[in-house]
Amino acid sequence: MHQAPIAPASEAPSPATTIDVTALPDRSLWGVAGLVVLTVGSLGLAWRFPDATLMHFLWVAQAVPVLYFFLAWWGTRPSRPHDVS
């Protein structure tokens, strides 16, 4: 197999921009926590009440997708800056 030559470190291209790594905002962490609680809670309900097919339909097929969409939308919205007066 043909391998591309490896350039020495002095000839390697330097990145034009730097990436600033910061912690996730609190809103994103709460959104992810809500998604985890919703998923684990839904699995717990299905396990606890295996014969409740109407509840499974209403919860899993109707409510959970809407709640997932809401939590994902809410968790990715930018936080508003606090007014410092």
C-alpha cells in the first residue's frame, strides 16, 4: 500500500482558528438530565405496568415524543444574559 509522506512538525500547517472549549451551559445539562429521567421513567412505567396498553400508547406514542422535542429545543436554546444594573 502507498502511504502519504509525513511532514515534520515544523512544516505542518498551523490551524487558522482556535477552538475555545468551555463547559456546557446549565440549561443544556438540565435538558440532558430531563431526557435521561424521561427515558428511565418511561422504561420503569412500561416494566411496572406491562398490561396497560392504552397507557403505553398514550405515553410512549403521544406524550414522550412531544416531551423529547420540547426538552431538546429548550436545552439547546441560548440562555439569556442576566441584566446587571
